[in-house]
Amino acid sequence: METRTLGKTGLDLTTLSFGASSLGAEFRNIDLAEAFRSVRVAVDLGMNFIDTSPFYGRGMSEMLLGRVLPEIPRDSYYLGTKLGRYAGEHFDFSARRVAESIDISLERMKVDHLDIALCHDLEFVEMSQIVEETLPALRRQVEKGKVRFIGVSGYPMKMFKYILERAEIDVLLTYNHYTLQNDMALELVPICQQKGVGLMNAAPFSARLLTAAPLPAWHKATPKVREIAKQAADHCARRGVDIAQLALQFSIANPDMTTCVTGSANPDRVAQWVSWAAEPMDRQLLTEVLEILKPIHNWFYIEGRPENNDVPTVES
């Protein structure tokens, strides 16, 4: 699998990375044997970055990784986790919790260091704390050798721009913002390149919006967004292509996005994604789908505190 260098970190990540949120049973009940095998399949098929968080399954994802990672050579993968969000409404970005969270994550996953540690969903809190307290505390974990590189993850573009203007970070992880429907993450490319910050993308399927599967009830897509996305999926189906394949190929095609994180506790699904990643993208179909999605291009929703978000410009 192709690799790209993550900013100035020197880490060469594969274009497709394994997201372990599914190991936390965030979306469905999982079979433990299959969950363990999904991690092994991902690494065996070439994915070299694993992304998780103590929020996923409220610790379950990290605990399950701790069952399988000791069986995998540590030099065959990079590992990243997050901190700051621990339950739906529980956020703690204090310096004390940073140190505790890193130690707990290391213990859960049975590793001696993290390659990447990210502040998780910081749009839910006062942003100045992240700059003045959380990130400096994370730097101290780097000095102690427990973490190699630090950064932030979340949803709103405004939040990323705030951090990039005021703090020194190594990497950032955006989700739902470089997909067939939403490419707002492109706004971050020149800023990240100027500062040497590694840019990672996640969620190429936009929480199933860009698949043929029914949307979960909790999805924030409006009726108009759902309708147009279904039109795109149906168009792909008539052409004999799963829109999820096109969505994944699109999200890994741009070399300015170092890697795209997506995950499943189904090892067959993981293998399918790797297969899709190796196939050429149908450029004509891509043009047609982007045209169908044009009325909802760059539609987004509000996440976290309103002041940490931009004002939506696409009608719902």
C-alpha cells in the first residue's frame, strides 16, 4: 500500500489506516473473535496506523487492542489514541487528566509509547484551555518519551483554524470533511503545509451517508441531504458500483491527505476496503456523482459549542 509522510514527523503512513472505534461497539454489537481478527487483517494487509480513543466504548476499544497488539510486532504499526473526551458529556482537558489518560491508555493497550496523541473533540469546550493547558501538558508527555507526536481531532473547521493559529502541533485529524459530499478539509491544506503539520482524514463514508446502507437514526443529515445522497448511491448501483467504493477511493486519492482512517470489527469488510484501495477509480462515475451531490456540496452540521463552529451556508 502506498505511504505518505505525515508532516514533519517522519512517519510514513499508509493511505488507508485502521480506525478502532468499531472495537468499542459504538455502532453495533460485535463478535470478539472477529474484532480481534479485523485488527490482524488490517495490519497483515498493509495498514500501518491504528487510531483509537478512550471514548470509544468508554475504554473498550483500547482494552480489546490490548488483547491483540502484544501479538503483533510493535515496529509493524504506528499507534495513536486521544484524550479529553471520556463519555458523551464528560470532557476533561486538564493537565492532570492528560498525564493520567496517557498512562491509562498505555496500560490498556499494553504498549510503552504512543506514536500520536490527540485532543479529542475539543469543540465541546473552551478552546483557550486547549492552547494554554492541554497541549503544553501533552508536550511534557513527549519529553518523557511516552508520546512521540501530538495534535487535535474533531469536526468544525473553525476549531482547527483556531488551534493552528495559536498553538504548535504536529498533526491533526479531521473527519467527514474530505468526502464525496464535503471537501472543506482542503481549506486546511495550505495552512498545514506552511506549518509542517501532518493532515489526516477520517470517515470516508460520512457515517454511512455515502453507502447503500440505511442511515442510523442518530445521523444529523437533513431530509434533503439524505435524499440527494440516496440518489447518488442509486446512480452508482445502476452502474454496478457500490458508492462506498467510490467514496473510499476518492478520500485516499488526494496526496495532501496523508492517510484516511476507517474501521470495522468485520475482517471481511476491512479486506474489501484494502481491495478497493488497490483498484483504479472510475473518473467518469466520479464526475457524475459529484454533479448529483452538488446541491449539498459542503453541507455540514453544528458539533460542540456554537461559537466553535462556522455558520452553515448550504440550505438543508
